[in-house]
Amino acid sequence: MNTPPLETLDAVAIATEVRTGSRFAVGVVEATLERIARLDPQLNCFTAILIERARTAAARIDARIAAGQDVGPLAGVPFAVKNLFDVADITTIAGSVIMRDAPPAQRDAFAVAQLEAAGAILIGTLNMDEFAYGFSTENAHYGATRNPHDPGRIAGGSSGGSAAAVAAGLVPLTLGTDTNGSVRVPAALCGVFGMKPSFARLSRTGIYPFIDSLDHVGLFARSVRDLAVAYDVLQGRDGADPHQIERPLEPTAPLLDLPIRGLRIGVLGGWFARYVGPGISAAVSRAAAMLGSSNMVELPHSHIARAAAFCITATEGGTRHLPMLRTRAAEFDPATRSRLIAGAMLPASILSMAYDIRCEYAREVDALFETVDVLLAPATPFTAPLLGEATVVCSGETLSVRASLGLYTQPFSFVGLPVVVVPVHSAGEMPAGIQIMAPRWCEGLTLGVAAALERAGTASAPIAKLANLETQHDNQ
């Protein structure tokens, strides 16, 4: 019997094969390491590959299965994490050179430990924007991560390595963080599924912080069921995280067959249609049509919410890094340094005003959810720009790439909504991403609607065609 190539399988399929003996975890790890060694030099997703740790974990899983033990729902699944997650005995660099002086982490981040307890195998750490402050993963220290669908284009950020590794089929599952869109933007640009749960739903213990009031743990996968299974594993209560809001375990995987008939689905217009390029607009229309929604709704103050999120990000980020800015400024990525310095100089009154706007905007969002169950919106105004491209023309206006990629993601992380990004692929075009939002704590709704789009074929995450990279590697 012919077995499908490993990179074509999602995490759930890999775990099923490992548990049933169709594959061994050791073989999965070796195939994964071989693919990374062959393709990653051209993509630059990984900053560290944990070969011996992965091999040891795989052998342990195979031994437990042979002994008849339950190894968990992610048995033998390779995964990787943004390099701001603590990994025992590895220094957490958070995309910087300054943090290379820090001692190695003493233990794994809570999220890493949860996935490994469910049978997943950590393969390595992934490239990102310095200190998670960016939307492109064009890292001045470690190089740019390239988009697998077109290596001349950006992967998005700040979790660019996480999204690109999934899009390239290097690993089926990765972790990232989302403060203003750092999961949703790269998921959209790289054409994979991405999830940002409700604010404070998942533990952040062992994650290098950016903005305490906005940081979320997020994840990337090539199928909605992978998102659901991994999210359910990550839901565990962590008493060491003072920010986590205690909630009962709410399994979402059984909700993937949620009937969408009867759901009130609103398509956001106004601000969320102002700068949208034609490919993005067409993707949103396709999704809305498949869901049977022509209900256009608005959140009129979203541009103000986005501006307030910018102020909170700049001020809290600048304050956090001020001691290092005073003593080691030259070691920062210049693009990061200038924004952190500007943020540290903002007056306290601006921050206070931004928090007031956050409360008022949350009330407006809650009011809208009294009339709809789910919202659809573009994830980005345009598809992946070229590496080094500073501006793009969208809807007749010239926009800054770095400043504009979060136009449509920031208003929702600002108020902590759960969001799933689904990728829409059109022949000959770069992927487009659509955000599916629901009220806080309603992750199951977002996943259920995403699964409906996936079943219909509207949303999918095919492996990027990497023949050119394969040829480059063979010629080296």
C-alpha cells in the first residue's frame, strides 16, 4: 500500500497513522528533519533545530505505543514555535541579538509543555520580527523569512517563520503570538489557517512579552480540525499566569460540524472595505456567498480603535524596553528602535485616552454582536508584497506596507475577540485571508464557520509549490 508523503498530511492524520502503527514517530521526525534541511535554507523559517531532543521524544512515543499506552491526540506530530517561547536549555532570543546574552530557559513554556503532553514533538524555533514588533519578518539580525508561495515576497509577521513553515509543509503545526495581528497577517499572506483565541484564554507563561494588555497565544495549521484539536490541548489552566482568565475546558473539535444555517453572519464594510484590493475583496465575497450572507454591517469607530491600539503598543513597548534602549540602542533593529523610542516619549495622557477608547469600542462591538453571531472581514488590505517593498497602491492610494498590514486585524485584538483566519487561494494569485470573528469566549463559532468554508472548498491551505527551491538545493 502506498502511503502519502508526510508533508501532504495534516496533524490529525499524522497522529492517527502513528497511533495505529501505519507510521512510526521516529520516521516522521527523520522525514521532517530531512525536508527542513533541504528547503529551509531558502526560506529561513527556523532559527534553531532541536535534532536530538526531537529524536529522543519520537523514540519515547514509539515505545509507549508499543507498550499499549495512550500517547495523546497529537501523537508523533512535529511542531515548532516562534522563538519567543521558552524552550528548556535554549536561550529565548525573541528575534533580537540583545537577548542572546540571556541564560537558557530553565523549562518549556506552558504552551510547549501542553502540546508535548498530548504527544506532539518539538522540532525547533522560528524566525520573527525583533521583539514581535513588526508585520513582515524582515529581521535585520537573522534575515527575512520568505513566503513559500513566492520566495520574492514577505511572509508577514511578526510570526512569519511560524506561518511559512506550515505553508511549506516543513511542519503541520506551529505556535506564534498575536498582539496586533501577528498571527493573522502571516496566516493570510502565506495561505494557511491561523487562530487567535480570546484574550487571556490561553496561558502566556514562558513567553517573552511584548504588550501585556494585548498579547495572545496563537497557532497555525493546514486544516481547521488541526486548529481545533491543538487549541483544545492548549486550553489547560496555568496557575502561574496571573493574566489568564479561568474558564472551564470547552472542547471545540466536536463543533466543526456546526450547521451554519440560521447563523446571523455579518460582513463588515465601511473601514473594512476602504483600502481592500480586488483580490481580497473577491475572496471576502466568495466566502460570504458560500455562507449565504449579504448582510453588510459597520463598526464606525474602527479606525479610532486602531489608532488607540497603536498608542498602547508603542507606549507599553517603549516602556518595557527603555532600559535596554538607554544602554544598548545600537544593537536594536533600526526599524524597531525608532518606534520604541517614540513610544517611550508619548505622554501618559495619551495612554489613558487609548484605554478609555478601548472600553468604548468594546461596548460598540458587543452591541453589534446583539444583531449578528459572526463577523467576516479581510485579514489584510493586500496580498504579500515583495521583500523590501516600502509602499503599495491600494484602492488608488499609496499605503506604507509596514504600517498598513494590520489595518484590519488591530481593531479585534484591541478588544480581545476570538478570530480564525481562513486562506482563499485563486489560480495564479497570492493567497488572501479572511477573518472570522465571534463574541469573546466563542471560539467554537469561529472554528465551525471556518470548517464550513473548508468543507465547501472555499478555504484551503495547499502546500506551496516548492519545485524551484528543490532545484536550487540540488544545484548547491
